[in-house]
Amino acid sequence: MDSREYLQQIKRFDSIVKSKIEQQKRVQNMLCQTEIYPMQDKLVELDRKLNNEIKQLYETKNKIESAINAVSNTDLRLLLTLRYLNSKTWPEIAAEMRYSVAWLHKLHNRAFCELKNILKRR
């Protein structure tokens, strides 16, 4: 997996977690409403599965944050944080960092190179 793919995992993180939590709430409500034991067992298993999936998503997010935090250049680290952890747009990042969008794209490529080296070492 290259550094771009690695960071793309986090793009939809919040939406996926929210979806899993909603699924989990529905399962828990169904569990409270059913008295059919085989169905309860299936619902308990589904609840456990959702818990594990949510836990894995958070572990992935933590690994990505750790990799971003290992980037030594503060501008590159800030750029990756704003773009991938804070889901900011290029114009928003440009305004915050006081760089042009074109320059941010160049920095972004540098950040990917550094991140790629970090990921190789791990």
C-alpha cells in the first residue's frame, strides 16, 4: 500500500464509524425486543462483530496519526494533519497556512515522499 492509499483510509473514517455505531444501536434495540433465544445469540454476535470493526477503525486511525506525527518537517506534518485528520479542503488549508494551493500540492508530494520512507521503516 502506498502512502496515498494509506492516507485515503482515513477520508471516510468518521462516516464509517458513525454507520457502524448506528448499526450497533439497531442491533441492541432488536436484542432488547426479542425473546427468541437463537435470534438473541445472532444479535449478540453481530454486536461483538461491530465492536471489533469499530475498534479496528480506531486502531487504523491511530496508526495513521502516528505516521503523520513522525513526519519531521512541521509544514508537511501540518499539511497532512489538516488534509487527512481534519478533512480540510485545499483552499481552507491554503488560507490557514498562507500558501497558494499550487505550493501546497508541491508540499503534499514532499510529504508523501517522507511518509513513504516512514512507512518503509515500520
